[in-house]
Amino acid sequence: MKLSKETERGNVRLGVLSNREQQIATLACRGYSNKLIAHSLNLTEGTVKVHLHAIFRKLDVGSRAALIVKLSNR
């Protein structure tokens, strides 16, 4: 599960995210809850929260909404 090629070519440098972070970011942008992301990827909710915090820091966003905007296709 990867983010779209259009996003990869955009202003956002997804190379800063690990493969797992890209998977979690993709699911979060699709509206999945932490619980559903955890279940889908066989992780704990706590692990998902840690990954989301790292994603937010790396992409300089403060919320899921800001993450969606930043990763949306332009």
C-alpha cells in the first residue's frame, strides 16, 4: 500500500517516511481510525499513535486533516 505517484511527484517528500509510515499515512488519509489501522496492519493502537506522531513531525503537520491536505493529489 503506497501513496499515489502524483503525491510522490508533488511538493511532499515522502522519502522521509518509512514504508510502514507510508502505509499508516495512506490508511489515515482514507479515514481509517487508529483502531482500524492497527487491526488492518496487525499492530497495537499505541504503535499506530507513535507512527502517526512521527509522520506528523516529519511532514510538519499537526492533525489528520492537515495530513490529508498535504498528501492530497494536486
